[in-house]
Amino acid sequence: MKVCPNKFPEKSNVVMVGMPGAGKSTIGVLLAKETSFDFLDVDVYIQGQEHRRLQEIIDLEGIEVFKELEEKYLCQIDVDGIVVSTGGSAVYSKKGMQSLAQKGLVIFLKINMQTLEERLGDFSTRGVVIAPGQTFEDLFAERNKLYSEAADIVIECDGKTQDELVVEIVEKVFTGK
Ligand SMILES: Nc1ncnc2c1ncn2[C@@H]1O[C@H](COP(=O)(O)OP(=O)(O)O)[C@@H](O)[C@H]1O
Ligand SMILES: O=C(O)C1=C[C@@H](OP(=O)(O)O)[C@@H](O)[C@H](O)C1
Ligand SMILES: [Mg+2]
């Protein structure tokens, strides 16, 4: 039986946004298991459609081509009863986010700079969309603004385990506590 995000009956999906390393993919799948929702990781979806790794696309074709592709695939997603974990750069696509938000409750997994650095290590090998010369601090500030604007709900993730975060999201989104 499917549980509905009953605090938000007009929304049939849950959409995770946030910095790379914030936990969108791992917490998204745990949330889907907990709620009997299905799960879609947009990064995995793009790779499956493109038959190549995101890192390869970014390295060989550059970030602008990657962002165009990401927008194309974000706009194709038409689902119900799904936890959708986006890639960290999805918020650069206004059209893509508007499309997801039509039926999706957008959850921003917010995390501080120190935790991100610990989790990401060398982000140049993780395929992060960052402009030449842009510092990670600048990227962090730019992205946080976009995630906050896109979000219906902000979840502060620092110092919390994945399981604690799933419980918190279920309470805020599914049981209305
Ligand atoms: N709350 C958490 N506490 C500790 N480690 C976490 C937490 N959330 C995610 N992680 C770890 O951080 C890494 C990045 O998580 P991932 O889900 O891939 O992030 P994203 O999809 O946002 O880039 C993974 O190794 C994951 O296990
Ligand atoms: O933030 C980014 O620029 C990106 C994050 C990645 O996803 P995760 O946020 O799941 O790591 C992936 O979409 C791509 O490599 C670009
Ligand atoms: Mg991910």
C-alpha cells in the first residue's frame, strides 16, 4: 500500500535537492523504502539514457552541455508516488525544477561546508558542475541560495545519521508531526 505525503495532498512525489554529498541519493532510497514509494535517481537515469558516466560528459563536453542534458532529462520526468533524488546541479535548470515541483514536494538537504568537504574529498573527481576559477566557497553560497528558493521544506542534516534524517522527513512530510 502506498502512503501519501498526507500533509501535502496536492503533491504525489518527493524531490530531494542539495549539494553533492548532502545525502540525496542515499537518504532518498531509504525514504522510499520506508514509505513504499518508488525511487528515481536522476543521475542514474541520465547515465542510463546516455550510456556514459556523468563525469565523462562533464570532462569531455563541458558543464554547459551537461546542464543542457540535465535540463532535458529533468523535464522528461513524469511520475507519481516517487522519491526523486536530483543531482546537485539540477537547480541550475529553472524549467527542470518547475517541472518537478508541479507534482513534487521539494526537500532541501542542507549541510555545512565542513561536512561537505569531509564527504566530497577532491570534488574535481566527483563531476561537480563548477565554473572555471570558481571556488568551492563561491559555489556553496550560489547553490545554497538556489536550493533555498526551490525548497518547500529545509532539513538541517549536520550531525544527524541517515536513519535519523529519514525519521525526521517522514514525520514532517508523511505524518504531519
Ligand atoms: N547523514 C549522513 N551521515 C553520514 N554520512 C552520510 C549522511 N548522508 C550521506 N552520507 C554519505 O555521504 C556520501 C554522499 O551521499 P550521497 O547520497 O551520494 O549524496 P548526494 O546524492 O547528495 O551527492 C555517501 O558516502 C553517504 O553514505
Ligand atoms: O552538484 C553537481 O554539480 C553534480 C552533482 C552530481 O550529483 P550528486 O549531487 O548526487 O552528487 C551529478 O549530478 C553531477 O556530477 C553534477
Ligand atoms: Mg546523488
